[in-house]
Amino acid sequence: MEWDNESSAHHPYDKAYKLLLSSRELFAELLHSFGGRRWTEEILPQDLTRVDKSYILSDYREKEADLVYRARLRGQNVYFYILLELQSKVDFQMPHRLLTYMTEIWRDLLRNTKQSEKKRKSHRLPAIVPIILYNGSAPWTAARSFRETLDGQEHFGAELLDFRYILLDVKRLDEWQLEEMENLIGLVFLAEKQQDSIRLAERLMKSSRVLKELSPELFQLFKSWFKIVNPKETEVIGPVLDKFNDPKGAEEMISNVTKVLRDGYNEMRRKGLEEGRIEGLEQGLERGLEQGLEQGLEQGLEQGLEQGLEQGLEQGLEQGRIETRREIALKLLAEGMETRQAARISGLAEEEVERLSSLLG
């Protein structure tokens, strides 16, 4: 197993969530809001220390990111392993992967523990609480406990290894409950449900009260998050966000961002319509020219055929008349008629009749 100090985020939301949850205050807020356990209420931001390592398997580094926190709970160390599973599909081997990551954390801790301490009977490995943050469009259907992935596990009792992870299926979280939280993590999850930048800004405007009450540090973190999840609009919204450093100006900031996004959308739509009209005219002219040429060629061929037939008939008839006159002239000459008289009767020129006479010669 290899790990790096800062695994790269290959999706904007990977980077955005990792940035947000790198705040001890916000991670404590996540535990209090979604931990669902009594012990979560005892963990305060000052009790948390982020472990600056990643334990993602090399096969999955292109698909996910993780965070590790160490906390002091009732005088003991406990670890939280958060896997940011921001893929569109569910991985049904998730319990096994989590076990691998957790085992690597224990191995890493043992490597850095003195031999004398490891040999003590009282030495214990710290508890690790696995958490999955999932925002895929499909519902999460993977097994929630490790034991469920073992074939034949129903035949055994407590002798089999087992653990259960906490799942945050963001797209399936209840909006009403998220609104009731009135905190930044609830607002972020609400925003996650929006499909475009303008709706996201409108969602934030409805919850601007939450933003106003943020600490300056979390307010700056929120602005960074907003830029990351809107990479295409960062160029236009960045300057607007940077003008506001006081959380009390959150409502005005979001209002300005919404206006900039709407103006940009309307301008893009106007340009799209204009380009569409120009493209339509160009295509229309092109089709018209093509059809005109085709029709012109077709008509030209028809006219050419008609003219050719007409000329051919006229030429044929004329040639036929000449041949008839020649036959008459030959017969008259054969009867002994003079050249001038044969030419007059047949309608041929005297020179032509004389030529025919020489042939009879």
C-alpha cells in the first residue's frame, strides 16, 4: 500500500468537499449533524487533529478521495476515516475496501509505535469509525456491514469479523431536515441537490442567514468551495466573491453572484439564438443553391434533349428529301434527259445533277 500526503481530486466536488471537511469546525459539525450517536456530541473542534495522509488504493485514486481525523474521546484516541465516494455508480465491494484502508491505518500506527509499547499487554489499537460521503444519482445499494459480504456468514456467530460504516447519501437526504439544521454543512448538502449554477445561487440566497452567521474563516472557506463547484463560471463570479470578506455581506454577495450568472446565461442564450439564425440562413442559402443547380441541370438536360430531338428530326427530314431528289434525278438521267431539265424537275442544283451524271457514266 502506498499513500501520498495530498491525493489529487479528479472531480470538482472531490476537491470541494475535501477543502470543506479539512476544517475541524466543519467536520465536527458533520459529526454532530449526521453521526446519530451520543458520543458525537462530546467531540469538539479542538479535540480533532487532521492526519495528513491518504490511504486510497492505487486502483481508485482516479475516482475518490479520503480524509482522516484523530480525536480525543474520553481520554482515548479514536480515528475517523472519511471516504469521499463521489462517483455515479455504487461499488458493491465497499466494505472490503474500507477494511483495507482501516487496516493500513493500523499498520501505519504500529510502524510508528515503539516496540516496548507494542509488547505491553495493555496496548490497544485505536478505534476507527468509517464514514462514506456519497453523492451519486443512483441510490446506495451496497452492503452496509462487512459481514454481509461474506458467503456463508449465516452459519457463524460472533467469531466472524464485522463492522458497519456511517453512510451519508447526499442526494437522498431530506431537504426539510437539512434546512432545519441551519448550519453550513446542511446548506452545502442542500446546494448539492441543485443542477445548475443559477439554481445553486438561488438556494444559497434562501439560506443567506446561515452564511451571515459564519465565522470569517468559514466564510472564506465557503467562497473557495463555491468557486470550485462552479469551475466554468469562476472567471465571472470570482471577482464578485472576492469583494466580500465580511459574512454580514453574504446576502448582497449572493445577490450579485446570481445577477452575474443570469446576465451571463442570457447573453449566452442571445448569442446562441443569433448564431442559430445565421447558421440557419447559411444552411438555407446553401440548400437553395444546391437545389437551384440541381433543378437547373435537370431543366437544361430536358431542354437539351428536346432541342436535340427537334434538330435531329429536322435534319433527318431534310436529308430524306435530298436523297429522294437524287433518286429522281438519277432516274431522269438514266432515261436520257438532259442535265438542266433533270435539275429543274428534281429540284437539285445543276452541279449536283452533273455529279450524279458522271457516276452513271
